[in-house]
Amino acid sequence: MRAMQRLPGLREAGAVGGWLASIARHAAIDHHRRVKPLELMPKAIAGGRRPDQEAFEALDMLRSLPEAYRETLALRLVEGMTGSEIAARTGLTHESVRVNLCRGMKLLREKLEQKAKP
């Protein structure tokens, strides 16, 4: 419905794929802001630390980044997509993806370094 309502705002017919992906991405973001996320892993597990605990902690740090960085980094690090594939999926320019990946990695490194400090 959103796409049909916004169809008059589409400037280039050739960009419809990225345009639709952008609308879907923003709808998903809006949905997740309203709905409490599922707890995928309990905070404490009887019997000690899980072997994949560090991976969950890294994902939590990734989730704490600003949305633009979080999305591009997740597509790169979790999905293994290239910059061009991320640009096609998100509707961003290749340059914007590159900048978001660079800035997002910098923030993620800072968070990981802060966690590593005793």
C-alpha cells in the first residue's frame, strides 16, 4: 500500500527495485521500533558460559550501532554481501555504502576495544 501511495514520487522508473527495497526497509524498521524484539538468548545460562557467547556479544554491539551502520555492517559481516550487492539491496549509492561500512566498522572496533579493557 505504501508503494502504491508513493508511486507519484518515483522519479526514475529504472530505480523501482531500490525504491521498493527502501520502502520495505523503512517499514521493517518502523515495525521493529513498535514491537519488542524477541529474546534469542537468555542472559544467564545454568552451567556457565556458552561457547558462542562472544558471537552473541558481538551481535549485541552491532545492534547498538546507528541504523545506517547496523544495516550495512550486518549485510557485509553476517550475510557476506559485497558493497555493490549491499547498494543494490538497500537502494543506497555505492559510495554511501562504503562510507557507512567504514564509519560503522570504526564504531564497532571502538566498542570491542572498550569491552576488552579490564
